[in-house]
Amino acid sequence: MTMRSPRPAAAGAFPPAPSPAGHRGTTVRTGALAALAALALTACTGQTHYAPILPLELERPPATTGHALHRLVDDGAPGAASLITRVGFPAPRFSTAGVADLRSGRKMGPLDHFRAGSLTKTLVATVILQLVAEGKLTLHDTAAAHLPPDVPATGEGDRSDLRKVTIRQLLDHTSGLFNYTADPRLSKQLYGKGFGAHRYDSHTPAELLRIALSHPPVAAPGTRYAYSNTNYLVLGLVIKAVTGHPYATEIRRRILFPAGLDHTSFPGTDPALPMPHGRAYSRIGDRRVDATSLDPSRAGAAGEMVTTLGDLNRFFSALLGGKFLAPRQMAQIRNEKGTGGTYGLGLYATELPCGVTVWGHSGDINGSFAQTAGTADGRHLVSYRVNTDILPDRAHATAVLTAEFCAP
């Protein structure tokens, strides 16, 4: 889940820099690339199953992100990796810098699983908009009208009130609901020195919502944009109330299975990552702590997803290409008017220094940061990740996108 604003700070132009010593980039040229070629072809064609393994001599997109990945490692990330898929290049391009495991020195692999944090939100928003298209709810409905019976809708006194918040306001973060991860007591358990003692604590959505509703709203509903994980926690509950199934079940049925996203999962309370995977690292004070294993129920519908770079590209290619949503809902998911051009309905645009605009989302959770961005039609995509949650210079994160989409 993204604790800060999901949009990296605007970046200036980043000229090519020489590869720093000790951080030589790696480009996959082995059997793993052949498997990734199948992933890319599926993403570009919209097929719902893996294509046959493609020969290695197929042309790959040019290597563009290497220098930007090195910058992220120089900033303190143990490792960084990117995957580029582009129509016209049947095989993808995977690049990496640094290491996936500080002890073994293992490099990041193209099929490594990792926690994607708030990238979860785009899949949740997609299901909500599918339910809107099916007439099962509207964007103007109140959140309280679609909550399970055992879930609170209001706090005490002048606290937040879900009877005054609409589905649209949840989707674009204009609800004014307090961000439950910012609760002082809970925040000390989720991050910093309290992480070690509480990393395996389990949380229910209703419990986390009660924490949020115990705080006054940060703004009146509909008046301004204020990123809050509580919004998507509530949307997960809305999906359960409307469909009768947990939000993760609906995502699997509506998105993962049809698109063949076989490496994406919603672990619930399971602290382990599927194999293969590297390590995840958080900075606590002056110490670097291994945060690979944790109970992801702290994030739930706001950020519990585990995935791979290939699955992210495949999902966003299908979404931006109009394969999950009808044209009206595609227009809604891109509509940033309610936030002054900051955020759509689970998707946002980033304007790069060269004038190119790309669409996607980012996310972080303990030990992991990731972002996916693509052209409006989904035919050109880059996903990248680092195995830490703190990026000292967010402009260097944007530089990965700039390097790819602004390359001559």
C-alpha cells in the first residue's frame, strides 16, 4: 500500500550516465527470456493463455532503463529490475541492477514474486467499475448502502460517516476518510521499531475500518484529494457485499483467470512469498531489516497483492487496451477531473519531461516498491521494482519511466 502520494515527484530530464562501478546491468538472454517472450505476446495480443515459448533470436525492445536502475541502487536500494513489453517487439526486455539477496548476492530474476502494495488498488477499481457496468451499483451510491451488515458505517460524534461518502469518492480519494495506516498507534506497529514485534499480527478489514472511523475526516467528502488506504479497504468490503464473495475471489474470477495472470495472488494472512523470490528490505533507523515475511492483512484490498513484473505488464496491457472495461467505464477510470488532474478512479497519468503521458499506478509496502506505466492504448509498458520501500529521491523513480518513454 502506498503510504505517501502514489505519484512520484515530477522529474526533469535525465541525461544518460555512465554505468557505476560494481552495478553492471543484467539483460536476460537465457531460457527465462523465452518464457517472458510468451508473457509479452499474450499481453500484446490479449490472449488468455500462455503462448508457446518463442525462439531467443526474436527482436527485443532496446535497453533503455539500465542507467535509471543503477541510480536507484546508488540511492540505497539493494536491487532494482524492470521489464519492458512493446508491440512490434515479440520478446520483452528484462534488466536488473544490484542484488535480490544481500547475503547470497543473487540477482533479481524476471519471474521473481514480490509484494506490489497499492498496485492492488487498480484491480479493485476495475472490479468496482465492472459492477457499475452490470448495474449492481452506481458511482453515486453511498458507501454505507453497500457494506456487509457487521461492518461499521460511522464513527462517534464528529467522526467519519460512510453515509456521506460515495463510491466515486472512494475510488478517487476524495472521500476525506482518515488513512488508517496513519493512526499513531497502528503506525508504530506497522513501521519502524515496532515492525519486528508486530510483523505477523493479523487484522480484519472491519477492525482497520473502525480505527479509521475513530478519527475525524481530513476533509468534507468530495472537496479535495487526500490519498487514503481506507478508501480501498472500504471498496473491498463493498465488493463482498454486492457479490457475496471476498474481493480477492472476484478479482481471481474476473481478472486473473481470464487474463492468465498465473503468478498473481492475494495471500490474506499468509506471510510467505511464492517461489521464486528474493528478499525485501526496510530501513529502520540506521539498520536495514529483512522484511520479506509479514502478515499482509495489514494492507488487504489497499495493497496485499503479490505478483511479478510480467503479470503487471499483462494486466495493464489488457486494462488499457479495453479488455476488462467497456468504453464508458474506461473513460471513468481515466477521469481525473474530481482531483484536479491528480488521480483517476484507481489509475493516474504521469506527464514525463518530454511531453509523453503514461498511465498506471505505483505501490509500496514494507520492503518493496513497484510501479507500472504504459501508453494510453497499453501497447508499450514498463514495470519496475526495487526491494526496499524507501526511495530517497522519487525523481529517480520517475527517471525509469523517462528513460523508456522519452528515449529517441
